[in-house]
Amino acid sequence: MLKSRYLIVIALCLTLLAACSTGSKTSEQGSPSPSPKPSAGASSNSEKPADGAATVPEKPLKIRMVASSGNGQAPILGTNVQKIMEERFNIEIELLPVNATTAEPYSLFFAQGGSADVYLTPPPDVNKLIDQGLFRKLDVNQLYERMPVWMSKVESLVGDPELAKKLMLYNGELYQIPYTHGPLTESGLFIVRKDWMDKVGITQEPKTLDEFEAMLKAFTEKDPDNNGKNDTYGIHGGQRYNFNYLWGAFGFIPKSYYARDGKVTYTSILPEYKEALKVAQRWYKAGYVDPEFVTDDRTKQRNKWSEGKFGVLADNAFWMDSVRGENGVLAMVELKNSNAEFLFLRPFTGPTGLSGSFVDFPDVRGVASILFGKDASDEVVAKIMEMKEALASDWDLYKRAYYGVEGEHYTVKADGKLEISPTMNNDIGAADGLITYAHMPITLDWMKMTMTERDELAHKQSQEQPTVYNRIDFPTAGANIALTEKGEDILKVVDEYYINAVTGKVDIDATWDAYVQSALKAGLTAVLAEYQKMYENY
Amino acid sequence: MVAINRNTTRRWNWFDGLITAFMTIAVIAFLYPFWHTLVLSFSTPAFATSLGLKFIPPEVTFDAYKVVFQTNIIYIGYGNTLLRTVAGTALTIVVTYCAAYALSRRSLPFRSTLTFLIVLTMFFSGGLIPMFLVMKSYGLVGTKLALILPMLTSAWNILIARNFIASIGPELEEAALVDGAHPLKIVFLVMFPVSMPIIAVLTIWTAVAHWNAWFDALIYTTSEKDIVLQLVLRRLLIDTQTESTILQSTVAETTSDTIKAATIIVSILPIICVYPFLQKHFAKGIMVGSVKG
Amino acid sequence: MQSSIEGATIRRSSRLLKEVWKNRHYYILLLPAILFFILFHYVPMAGVSLAFKQFSYANGIWGSEWVGFKHFERLFGSMSFYEILRNTLLISWYRLAFVFVSPIAFALLLNELRHGMYKRFVQTASYLPHFISWVVLGGIIAELLSPSRGVVNTIIGWFGFEPIYFLADPAYFRSVLIVSDIWQSVGWGSIIYLAAIAGIHPDQYESAAIDGASRWQKTRYITVPSILTTIVILFIFQLGGIMNAGFDQIFNLYNPSVYKVADIIDTYVYRVGLVSTNYDYTTAVGLFKNVVGFLLVVLANIVTSRIREGEYKLW
């Protein structure tokens, strides 16, 4: 009992200690008001010309920034890359202590009335915040004039310059410097176990839906892993890309809004979807699909893939890169089976000759698109545009700001390519200031600087093969209110029916009409009506 | 009077055998998730990604732990978490116990009203944004106190402690009052020692809550120096980020299961070590040296 | 006449003041807690008004405009509302009926263990699952219940039955929820009951033993009544949380196959929140849940006030 009293006394003292030590800190941190720091290279206050030359060194432009670092925390102040940026562009960066990677802290920053000059990544619910007047408008012409290389990269990633222009506006105005990058615009891939194909005697890459189905059948029934047991499946069937090319073979991706012949429709109530569902159900009932796809999460799916439990994996080229190390989806199989070989299947054609792979409809107002505070000056906007354009056009600057220092964070191989150091991680990168300032719409020509030949092949194919859009296939000026309110109700009906249909629990023909009615009642009618208006007016 | 183990004089019967057998099976079921996680934390990636339950790893490796401890920030996290747990728990015990004791006195005027007002706080709250703005107005955002004060006490703890104290019975208190002791002294010198079971429980509950807390640190702390253990560990788990954030970084690795497991073990182990010291306070009755004629 | 009423009132209030002064020490003990509740609960509580407003970052909480019951209408008007409400109540009811009782039974059984060290070992092992998050536990449960590899289905196969895909079967899913919840929480939950049992005076057992009471009788007539106040208060608290049917567990175990039995208010609102963060909507949903819980607690308090001279009432 005496002991516990001592403990309490000690704890009370500790608390007082904590309160005292942090009491002095509150005056330094937490408040967004700046305390000027002398920047590394630029002279702060002098207006004297240096060595009699014509140029007059100006005062560096102070910019208050919100940025997200690469390791899930608020960005670190005074990093090497920050100093490089300040020196090169004659600016003084004040990084606000906001954790812009996580939604709640970023939202709270605005809730408490915080504001900055530049936001290197948009906050959650950016449309609402724009509506509330928190950001300033930008000039579209200035954007193209000042950032030609950046915009050409964005256009090539989106695929269509006119589309890119429409996508970057919100309610007809420009608020954000558009951003997207390679991995986000690549379509999903079907990776096939080539060694299995060899074992079951398939010599030609399947080009039609029927040939693909025959391959699945062989993978399921002909013991392709040669272990005497009937324990393999053709395809897993779960996760983000699930049956990918199957949908493309019918010309759509489920749960998306398409504009067809001037009318906006929802793909999950189209007759084509019904046909595709029947195919998926047929595959399931025949045993080509792993029945546990319903509950397997991504980790479980990949574990099964690494153990050689199914022959076709639907995934994104990003996860195949050698940079992923042992966790790369190809490396994880090779680790356990040195005979494994892979083929990147191309989208096969369906009964009507269509084909395509899953890709998200381009979004240039997402992660790393740049906004400016409503009181940001034109100089700040110009400076940031200059900085970002330099990153897009100057390989050496980008290399330093994104990948780091040669010898420390990466080494250069004989063929000029970069090899990221195996001890490299996000914390080391954040300490140097990597990634934080460097987001730039990277295209394959620079992406392949860190890739092996196989990586390059996967990425190239993902970028070039025929695609079908996910989510939506036409640009919109603003947000669909009915969608935010009814979207989940619609999805619930659709997701339930999907699972029940594929797993054979319902007769698709018999229940189809009831299902469509159910989706419409859940709010689909209102959403479609609103999208129709938005489509016609943009 | 010493607490007697009243079971020593009785022979084992079939019921004892039954419970012991039942408990043994239960123990295996209870231990498995922990064992599974422990095994995973020491496995190679190849074993970790294999299917089926895990019992014995074919090969033991410390790689996952190396990753967890590779940056110094984890030690800062441990330090801050330890500080908030000790300070926070001690303060909570004092405040909660005092309030519980006061509310256990049936003769206290307005007892019912005060209790009702306290119960009300269990149900109605403004939510994240109002709480944050209030904390900001108190000047607590960016301080370590923000991690302790909001958890100072709760209706739940006060009321459960109140009931426990009420069940102790008035004899002790009356005896002390008759001896002329000051009421405040009675609380700490008489009632407190006798309430060790509930104190132990409150300590466990509060300490664990502080130990596992991360969300308050996420929104209230602004400096790396104030980071807590759970935040450090969460950063290792890439899965807590969205896919589009992951796709931004060329060096992003998927978090292997081994690292996930190691983070769990690293945060549970201290709790397991400290627990036995608290457990003895309620594992056997301890009305020691109390009421005697 | 009037003066005597006034006189009575004055005497009553002065008597009250005297009572307050007599109990001043207790108020001092209460003071820190009261201050805490005012500063950290009642002051922010005004933010509940967000449930009736359209939150605007630019205008803050006070400046945001009133929209009345718009958010509630959105919740009640959803086609899913009846289903999620029904699931929430039903699952909470199952938890009350089965999961609530299990730590009590477990504590009583633990109490019967002969060997002190073994008892402490069992108790320590029993709380470990509480610290394993549902993310991990979900993976383990999926393995155990796997229709192709799981232990449970292997055993079912010995008896000649077909494997059951528990996690995808609406008929079995809730049972999985209850059983796994007991598994995870029984040990941790028993701690408070063990503490309550530890507070029982051993003399009571001794005199019962002298009177020839059996083990079962001791449990029934001494142990259980002594911990009844703890049981009742925890039950009332559980009742207050009836609208929280266990988000963490359900989120990590559910899938669209079992939405119709397992989708609760919290999981539904979570999915809605993935599209856009609506603090005002989530505040409204939270308020709705809490009002229901609170009313139940008030009801429980009225009921317990009538029994045993209010020995079990909350306030």
C-alpha cells in the first residue's frame, strides 16, 4: 500500500514534468504563424548586386506549404531536398506540420481554420472545400504556357488532350494543377503460369474467350503442378481485378457509368453484364474458380498464388516490379518454385469481338494534384509551376528529389539504370526529403530507369493493350449529389447479386429483372438522371 | 486473519477433473492466436505465406524484428508510451477512485443528479471536430498532456468502482470514523488498501488503453518527439494506406505478414510482463488484517 | 401562512446547505472528476449540433447552417435502413444473451480451480486473444473454417457431412460471430468478475462450509449474489451500447454473401464514408445510436429502482 502511494507521487511528478516541458513547446509548435528561417543559399535581405553583375538577387519568396511525405507522417523540416529546392528556385519553404497523408489530421487542419499558400496534395472532400471558397482559381492558358512538358506528360497518360482539359476543371474552373502518373493509368494484367501451359500442352496464347476457358479447364483438371492431386484452380476470381478480361470481352467493367449513344447507363444492369455473369457462374460451377474468393483477402490470394494453387492472377504491373523484392507477385512464386515461368496474357476477344482490360477512368484531380490557398499570390503560383515544370523536364533534378543520392540511396548499374538500395525505406527517404516535393506525372521513359526488362515488358503492355474503363467513361464538371447519397445503397444490391450469381446461388435468368428493379429503386434512377444532365451539359 | 485456501482440505472429485480438462482445452484455444503471431514473427517469408495453421516454424529468423527496430524512432515511441501510461494511469486511479468513493456514500446530497450527469457523458459527445477545437482552445494541441487529460477518467470506470466500494460494507469506515480519523485520510489509508482488486482492474484497463492508444496521438501531436509506440508500428503497416498512396512511391514494399506479426508481439510483450504483478491482487481474496473484533 | 411556507423553505434550504457542508470532503474528492467532465465532455458536447447542420469548414461549427433532420432522413430513407437496424439489434441481442454471460461463467469456473499457479496461468492465457486484433484473428478464423483446408470442416467430414463455407453462409455467420467473440473476450471480460469475487469475505465461505454447504450451494448463495451488483451494472452498460454491434469484428469477417445478416449500421456507414467524409452525417448517425442506447439505460434504471430498494439502480 505504501508502494502504491509512492508510485502515485512519482507519477504526479512525471505529469508535472511533462506539462512543464511541453508548456514551453506550445509557443513554438502547433500554430501556423511563421518564424522566419534564413534559407541556405539565397541572401535574405540584401539588395546589392553580386559582383557588379546585372542581376539583382531578390528576396526569396516565402511559401507556406502543406505536403505529404513518403512515410505516412507530417513532412520533416529542413531536409536536404528542401534546401536544394529553396536554392534553385529562390524560395523559402515553410512546411506546415500537417500530416497530409492521413484524412483526419488533414481535415482537422481545415476545421481549425488553417490555411496555406500551396497544397501539394489535395485534402479529403476537395470538392466541398472548393465550394466553400478555400482555394483560388488558376488560369488554364497560363498552365499550358508555363508547364508545357508537364502537360504533355499528363496528356500522354490520359491519352487524349481534349479529355485531359475537361478532366482538370471543376464546375468549369481550374483549381488544381492536374496530376496523374504511370501506375495509375496502367490497365490490369492477367499473369499466366507459362510452365503450367507447357505441362498441359497449350502452346498458343489464348486469343478468344473460348480458348481462355479451355485453358482454365486444363489448369483445373489436368494437374499442371504435377503433384498427383486435384488441388489446382484455373483462376482465383477475387480482389480488385477479379475476372478482368472477361468483362472486357463483353465491352465493359461492372459498377461503372457509361455514356452510350447519348444515354448514360450503369454497366451492372446491362444485358452484357448478364451474359458475362453467366460465364463466370459457369466457370465457378465447373470448378475453375477458387470458391474461397468470396472471403479471401489480398494477402490470402497472393499466398495461394505463391503456393501455386491457381494458374491465372489478375493484378497490376506495379506489384510485379523487381523493386518489390520478395513481395513482388512474380518473385513470390519464384521463391518457392524455381521452374515457374510467366506469360503476360493480352485481353482475349469475346463473342462479339470486343476485348479490353480494367483501367480506372483517368482522374487528374486526385492524389498530388496541386491546389493554392485563396489568398495565394500570383508569384507563388508562378513559382510552384516553375518548380514542378523543372521536375518534369530535368531528369537530374527529379532523380535527386525522388530517388535520392547516388551511392547512398541507389547505385547506377552498367546500363545506366538505377538500382534502389535494399536498405532503403520510407523513413530514410523522408529524412532526406525525398518524394515530398517531387511528384511529377512520370511516364514510362523515366519509370523504366529503375526497371528490369521483365518489369518494362509488363508496364509497356499494361499501357498499350486495349482497355475498358472502370467507374465512369465520360468527364463530368462537378460531383453527382445523388451518387454520394445513394451510391452505397446501389452498391449493396449490386455486390450481393454479384456474389450470389457467380457462386451459383441464384438462377440468373429467373432473378435478373427483380435485381434490376431493386437496383433502380435503391437510387440508381436518380443517379442516372443526374449523370444524364451532367453528361449533356459538359 | 490470514486468507485460507479453502480448497486444500477437499479431495479431488470428478468435477475437478472435468474443469481441469475443460480449462486445458480452453488454454490451447486461447493461446493459439498468440502462438500463431509469435511463430509468424520469427518465420521466413516463404513459411509465412504458406497456407494452413502455423505451429512450428521450420526456420527461425530475426529479420522482421530487425526491420521493426531499425529506426531510433521506436525507442522514442516506447519512451513516450511508457510516460503516458505511467503518468496517465496513476492520475486516473487517483481521480477515479476519489470520485467513486464519494459517489458511493449514500447520504451524499445530489448524489443521484451528479451520477446521472456523469452517465450522460457516456452517450452524448460532439465528435471529432468539436473535441479537437476545444483541445486547441485549451492550448493542448501539440503537447504531451493532450494524451493524458482526455483519458483522465470515465463514467464507466467511476461507476464500476463505485459499486465495488459500496459493496465493501460500512464497518471499516465506521470504525475509523469512531477513532476520529479525518474523512480524506480514511479514503487513502483505510478504503484504498482494501479496494486493491478494483484498483488492480482499473490499472489494467487504463494502462492497456494508454498503451494501445494511437488515434489521439495522430491528431493531437505535431512533433516526431511526441510520437507514441502504436503510431510507429502503424507506419510499418503499408496496408493502412490507400492504394493510390502506395502507388506513388517506387520504393514501397508490401508489408509482409512477418513484420505485421512482429509489431503485434513487440507491443504485447510488455503487457504480458507487467500483468502478473497486477493479477495477484485479484487472483485470490485479500481481506488481510481488516475487520477483527 | 405565507411566512410559514417561506420559513419552511428557508429551513429546508438551510438544512440542505448544512448537509452539503457536512459532506464537503466528499465534494472535494469529486471535484477533479467534475472538472474533467465539464472541460472534456460537456464543453465539446455542444458540437452534437453538427448532427442538425451542414458542416462547412469555412464557417466552422457555429457558422454552419441548420438543416434540421436532413441527415437523419438520409439514414432512415436508405433502402438498407431496415436491414441494418434489424441486424444491429439482433446481433447485439445475441451478444447480450451469450457473450455477456460467458465471462461470468468463466470467472466462476476459474474460481473452482484447485491449483493457484495453474489458475493464474489459465487466466493469463485467457486474456491473450483480446490483444490480437480482429485483422489477425479474422485470418486465423478463415483458416480454421476454410471449406477446403479447415480443421472444423475436416471434423465435419469424419461424420460424413459436406463441408460448410461458414463465413459465406448466412445461416452460420452469426454463430461464427458469437463463438469467436466469446473466444476473444471471455478472458479479458472475466477480470472484473474475478476482482469482484476477490472482494468477498472468506468468512462467509467458512461459515457455509461449517454448515455443510456443497460447492454448488456456495457458488449459488454466496459468490453469485456478492457479484450481482457488478453483473447488473455491466449489463446495463452493455444495454446502452446496443446499437454498437461490434464493428471491428464484423468488418474483418464479413463479405457481400452475408450482408443480409451481418451488415450493421456501423459497417454500412463506414462504406458510405469511403466515398466522401461527412462529419455531419456521421455525427447524426452517432446521435441516433446514442439516443436509443440512452433511452434503454433510462428504462433499465427505472426497472432496477423498483427492485430491492434500488440496490442495483444506476443513479
